[in-house]
Amino acid sequence: MVGQGYAWITTSMITNFVNSMDPSVIESMQGVVGFKPYIPASKAVRRFEIRWSKNLDENQNLQEMELNVYGMWTYDIVHAIATAAERVATGHPHILHQETRLNMNFTTILTSQSGFLLMNEMLQSRFQGIGGAFQLTDGRLIQREFEIVNVFRGERTIGYWNLENGITSIMKEENHTETNLTSSSKLVSVIWPGGTKGIPNGLFLHSKRFRIVVPVKIGFQELIRVVRDPQTNEITVTGFCADVFKEATKSLDYEVHYEFIPSVNADRIKSTTYENFDAVVGDITILASRFPFVDFTQPFTDLGIGVVVPKINKNNIWILLKPLSADL
């Protein structure tokens, strides 16, 4: 599926690390189109890159690593924290010198007054950092402009995207802009998988009917639910995962034919193996033993992990050690 006729688009989660990947991995990604945060070229960025390389050369214990946007953002965030702390110390010296004492009763610990001031100063921080304009929105650093790159014998920039203008072919260094063009014509020609410039259109899929397995299990059926009509034996698949899959196929420019196949038959006997289906839709646990047979998507749900404990002895500071055994 990385050959001619297919198209791959990666988010910044992958594209940010392309330059740090093993050459064999990059070779398998030829033709991929990806988005990553746009960092304007500047003297400050160049000086930071030189310092980064020098630091790696002087510290033999540090693993050699290509500088990416996360390193720049981290530098800017540390700078924001330091300058915010300086403003708090200058404007509110009386708070920082309040007497404190060791309090081992965690249920009576009060909120730090200086913490609120530091947070407010952080949220109001505005400056031009190494990674571009620094400003927190709802407590998060939001990237407002992206670079569109094509992986082919390295990375090549083919365009830009921002919320106001969509896809553009603005050359930032030359301050040159092109308008009144369609989105596709604004991009430099993309070299797709297989080394072709012809846009994949999915025509080879028209004659194929995809076999999509859906897990049948007892539990949280809001994610995936399979109902079999006892009279007609017809299968109905509902749930959040099914909705995401159906909407994804609707967004394509061509029709995709598929059928849902339950992982067990009417007699509750396993009816599928890895070799006789094309994809699985549902809440599938990512296990190492499955990687030789399937490729997983990036998780699109975040249910989180919680711990339920009895509400007893709330004033006992050692309650957190109760689940631990002596052997452990």
C-alpha cells in the first residue's frame, strides 16, 4: 500500500520526526505528503541551531538528535516561565517571602498564592520566540501556520497552510504571494508513491469489495455494536468507531464498496483470521503480537486511565502505599 495508486498524508506527529528517522524508514515513505509547524527562517533560529550542535559535540553522553520544533517550543516555554517568574518576583515580593512550614497532612495543604500569579503571567506572555510567535490559547500553545512537505529523496516544501488563507504558495523569504488559484494549483507538483506525479484517484478500488471485520464482544457498546437479525441474518453495525469509518469513506472522491463481517458467527465461534480480511473497525487493543499482521491507525479516542480506591483513612499520608506489597 505504499506503491503507485495510493496516497499517504501524515500529521505533524510523524512529519516532525522524518529527519530523525532511520534511512530505511524514510525510504519506505517516498511519496508521503505531510504537515508540520512552519518555523520562519531567522538569525535567531540559525544561532540556536549552532548552539544545539555545539552542545551535542561537547557532551559525548548526549545522543545525537536532529533539532525539531519540539526542541524550539521547549526552549520558548522555559523562557516564558522564567520571564513570568521574574515579573511575579518584581511585582509581588511579599508573597514569595511568606513563611512556610512542612505539612505532611496532604488534605489540608492550601493553594499557593504565587502559583495563580505565575499562571496568569504565563497566559499573558506574548513574544517572538525561536519557534515563532508565542501565545497560549486556553492554556495551550496553538500552531497557526503549517508547512506542507513531500517526502521524496528527502523533504521538499510544496506549500503552506493557515486558517485565514487555507493552502497558499507564499514564499516567506521573498514575501511573494499568489492568489486566485485553486488549492491544488497552489502546491508545487507532488511526487506520489511510486514516483509518479499523477494524482491517485482510487479507480483500482472500484472493482474491489473490502472485507471489514467488526469485533463482537460484551462491554462498552457505544464504541462498536453488532446486531444480527435472527430472521434475516442481516448484520447491523453501529457505534462511534463505525460512524468514524462511514464518514471517512463518504469524504472520499470515489465510492468504496465494503461489507462488515462480525468476528464471530451466529454460534459465537471465531469466524475470521488475519489473512482473509482487509481491515478491522472497532476498539482494538494495540498489542505487540498483532504488529506482524496489521497496521494500527493513530488512536482517535482518549478514554484515559483511572484508579478506583475506597474512601477510607483520608488523613493517613501513607494511604498511597496501601496497594503495594512487600515483595513489590
